[in-house]
Amino acid sequence: MADPRGFMKVRQRETQQRRPVPVRIMDWKEVYEARQEGPVLRRQASRCMDCGVPFCHHGCPLGNLIPEWNDLTRRGEGQDASERLHATNNFPEFTGRLCPAPCESACVLGINQPAVTIKQIEVSIAEEAFDAGWVEPLPPARLTGKTVAVVGSGPAGLAAAQQLTRIGHTVAVYERDDRIGGLLRYGIPDFKMEKDVIDRRLAQMQAEGTRFRTGVEVGKDVSWDQLRRRYDAVVIATGATVPRDLPIPGRHLDGVHYAMDYLVQSNRAVAGDTLPGQIDARGKHVVILGGGDTGADCIGTAHRQQAASVTTLAIGKQPPAERPAHQPWPMFPTLFEVATAHEEGGERTYLASTVEFVGENGRLAGIKVAETEYVDGRRLPKAGTERIIPADLVLLALGFTGAEPAGIAEQVEAGFDDRGNVSRDADYMTEVPGIFVAGDAGRGQSLIVWAIAEGRAAAAAVDRHLMGSTILPAPVAPSDRAITVL
């Protein structure tokens, strides 16, 4: 086949110029060191006592009682610290590993010194609680006779389910995948959180009475109308799973994939599943479009699959290393961050606009990029700066555009807002009485701590709807500002 652009010669020359990458065998175990529960941790927790008026509550949508459990940790009262931690957070072992810790950005000490390592203390308390047997099932004293279906088993769905079960309702969680956990299970690589962390929490929930229905896709295997007739209330917690596409020339080429498709397959393989035709980075030049957490997960995964090279491209400017003036304390700033996956290797390039995916015979062979220039507030490729980067695998980690409308729009007859989220009122209820929305499905792509907070708040709204009043806490409202990350 003719090569009018001379691409293959460019590819051969650039590939030859690349230095060979030493092969490193990396496992899928968590990369973080074992948590220290002795003097080092207590010393860190004691720094919290130097605070005047705590603003960490402002940064945390769960309203975690951070100074209280830091003080208890400082005094070596681990069980009491665990109780205070679990009073506002159903899953501190998840947030302690996965949350970007907006609470630390709001730490008072962070004004003129390093913030308290709140996230590290949180996960240490949670792990000590599990190791010591302090995390026990909390079944309800009596049942209300009311039934609730929760559709989706991510952090929002699980938080709502646990709250509603503990208050006495009979709750069933529906999950279309073969295992419970949503993106916690199949979107987060094991090197960030091993899956036995999820399984032990699910064991607690099952002992409390929550029922799980896996392999059931609501809207297909069972209709939404059937669910409405069978249960007194339904909670939609399906997440914002529609990926943002990049419709440029060459998008159809074999080798261009959504990042989440890649991560899900990898997580299934690590769990022991056999996946014919799995997307594999072994021996390939991998280019990741998008510089957020999902992109970092792809970097670490590609390294473990022994990719030949890994390059991350971001269309915007590199964030600053220090807090910018327009995001003063205690706001959650946008900073240049180096995750563990970045420390493992790979290249990061900013102000890179993707122009075209190029290849031959239907197969991806490279990606044409140009420098980004800002014109009237728009980010556009700068003419004359185009170049081709060799690529065998491109992963689109560009965020998500909202909830999947199939089934919800037709069968529930619920509306969607202009951001692709399921519409809801101030009580998390859709236009259909008795059907509620929690988490990313209603808020849009956000953080795990927001998902748990919304799950707890939606549970309170459901309980109030069923019983006329509620004692469940509602830490956030649907109108509260979300922190969006790619």
C-alpha cells in the first residue's frame, strides 16, 4: 500500500531513536508501604491538635470528624477512633486509599507548612479496626417491612444500601457485572486497592442483611417497571459511565480504545478471568490521552503488562506545583501531581493537541499531534507544529459525559439535564415518585468521597419518603458543588 505521507519511514526512524526500556517485572499488589500504627502515626495525628478552627470539615463532603479521630489516634485509642471514623464514613478503607483528600487541602496547618496526612491516618485506623476485629455487622433491631432496590454497586449504591439496611429496610443491590463493586471492582487497578478490601466489607453488609443480585442488568434482564412494582423505592446509582470520545480522523482504527474498556479487562484478568482478545499493552508503544487519575491507572497497568513505552498527552497547560492565587486556601487546588504510576516511568507532555490517528490497513500505527494554542479562550492545534508519535495502542482517558440513558429514559421516564445526568429534586427524587438518584448518575463524574456522601444522603431521603421522617444523616444536598476530575 502507498505511503503518501511518508509516515512509515518517520515511524521507523523515531522507533530506532528510542532507547530500549529495561524490562521490569511488576506485580499487582498494592504499591503503598505497610501502615505504621506506632509513634510515627501518633506524632502525625498530634499535629492536628495545633489547629485553631478546623477547616478540614469544609473540604470533606462527608463531614468527617477528623480532629476527633486524630486526637483519639494520638492517645492510642484505636477502637474509639474507628467508631468516630465510621460514624460519618461507611467505607474509610476505600477513601483512605482512593480519595485525593480535599480535606488535606483545607487543613489549617497547610497555610504555612505541610498539611496533616489525614488520608494516611484514616486508612491506618480502618486497617487496624479490621485487623483487631472491631468492624462487626450492625444488623437492624427490627424490620420496617419496606423494601428498596439499589441499582448499581459502586460506592454510592453500597453506601445507600448499608444505611437503609441498618435502619431496618429490606435492601437488594442489583449489579449487571458478575461481581459486586462497580468501578471499585473493575475500574481501580489492584496496585491501588486489592479486591479483598472490597470483599471483607461486602461480607459485613451481607451479615447485616443486604442482598446482592449480580449479573442482572436492570432495563434488560428485568425492567424498571418490574422493579418499581416489586419494591417500595428504587435508588439509581449506576454512575456516569458514558466515556467522552475524540471524533477525529482515524478514530475507527484498530488500537484506539476507551481507557475504561482497557482497565476493566485488565482487572478481570488479574482476578483470574480468561478474556479472549484482551486489550494488552505488552511490547507496544502506548499513548494515553488525558492526564487525570484514569490516565494514571492506565500508566501503571501498561507498565505491568510490559509496554515498550508509555506516553501521556494532555491538551492543556501543566498545572502549577504550588497553590495558584485563584485557588486560595482552603479551596481544593489543581496542582501538578506525581502518582505512584508516574514514578514508575513514562513520559508526560502538556499542550499537546491530538489531530489525527494514523495507520495502515485499518491498524493504528501512530498519532499526529500539534502544540496547543489558546485562541479566544479556545484550545486549538497550532498550525505548522504537527508531528507524529509512534503508537500501537491509544487509550482515551478524557472523562465521562454522564449516565447511560438506555432503559432509564424509556422505562423510568426520568429526565436528564444538559450535562447528561439524571434529573432530581432537592430530595434526590426523580420526576417519578419513589425513584431516587445518588452519586455520579445524578451529580456527574466526581470523587469517591462525594459518591459515599450522596449515597448516605439519598438513603436519608428514601427513609423519609417511606416512613415520614428519618434519623439518618444527610451530609450533602444535590445542589452542593461537585469537584470534577478526569
